[in-house]
Amino acid sequence: MSYCTFINSLKPNEQNVHREYHDKYYGFPIHDDNELFCRLILEINQAGLSWTTILNKQQGFRKAYHNFEITGTKKKILNAS
């Protein structure tokens, strides 16, 4: 099943978060290290959870990981230790 077909099979309240991801991120090349960091963090945290859950919690991940800026996240980690 393609991601396009999958989105259309979802309940209407789940479609919006997936549609935004599909239209802006899914299948597009990544040329920015911070964007790659974002995708890696989301994928790593998805283990055992639905992708809908991860997409719905994306703003929380952005806050926790300094908007997925690698240098900001590094500073936050170093200051915490």
C-alpha cells in the first residue's frame, strides 16, 4: 500500500497530520543536517508506536530537541550534565 492510499484510508481526524507530512516531507530529499536530525529523532522514537502518535507529538519533540537544531541540542545536553 502506498502512503497516499494509506492516508486516504485513515479517519478524517487523523488525515490532516499525515497529509501535511506527506505533502511537505515524505519522499523529498534531505539536504540539511538539522532536517536529517529531525527525521532520525522521529523515526527512533517511533519504535513500537504508531506514526500518527509521533506526528501528533512532533511539537513536543521540537521543544525537547531545540527545534531539531543540532548545535542547540548539543548545548542543552552539555549544560544539563
